Amino acid sequence: MDIAKKRTIKQRIPLIATCLILVAVIIVFLNPALESNDDVLIRSIMKGNYTGIPDAHLVYVLYPLGLIFKGLYLIANNAIWFEGFLILMFFGSLYFAADSFENAGPIFFIYILAISLSGAVNLQYTQVAGFAAACALVCFRRDKSLPGAILFVLSFW
């Protein structure tokens, strides 16, 4: 049975609101930062710190995603596009995993976040990709949903 599709937008509002509030709190109060040198290198190449021009040929990141970041950094080089993407992937994954359960709500969401809070503050590309893949498996196991398929594909980019 496809439980996630039977919910209306009105029923999903508490979970969406919780997600947005937690993202805002983490960005404003906890100051998320890239944890490893690899992630700093990826962002530096994206921003064009070495060549003067944003580049799509990245380490550990596939070229199509690199092209998207290159375009974003050409528009606004000082924005935190890479960190924002990692936070969006982290909370998007968490939202879709929580939404795939029948009685999941903000409490479930906060519980899972508490377990993995360090991943939301100390950002690592590989950790976020692994988290997205795990959440995709939860979505697949529950209802074979499109969000699960999207998370699974994005986790390998």
C-alpha cells in the first residue's frame, strides 16, 4: 500500500515546517562547516579559487552536478552553494524517510535528527551521500516511491 501518496499537503505541513525550522536553526545558530579537507578542496575547485574561474571538473563529484555548481558559482561566487546543497540533501533525505512512515511526524523527525546531528553541522559530502542512500532505502522498502529513487540517484552524484 502506498501510504506516502495518500497523505495530503495539509497532513504533511507539520513535518515540512519542522524541517524548515530545523534547517534555519542549524544555519543561524550552529554555523555548519565543511569538516574534511576533501570537501574544502571540492568547494575551492567549484568556486575557481585555483584557476580564477569556477570549474565543473571536481574531485569525487560527477560532472553533471559539477556543471550545476559551476553555473551557480558564476552567478554568485560568495554564496554557500555547496554547503547549502549538502544541508538540503541531508534534510530532504530525512524528510522523505520520515514521510514514508504511516505515523511519522515532527517527533520522529527530531528523533532521527538528534541521532545524526553531527552530520548536519559538520558537513561531509560522503557522509551526506551515504545518509541519502540510507534514506532512499527506507523509502524503497516502504512504498517504492519516486523520492526514494531520486535520493538514491543523487546519493551517487
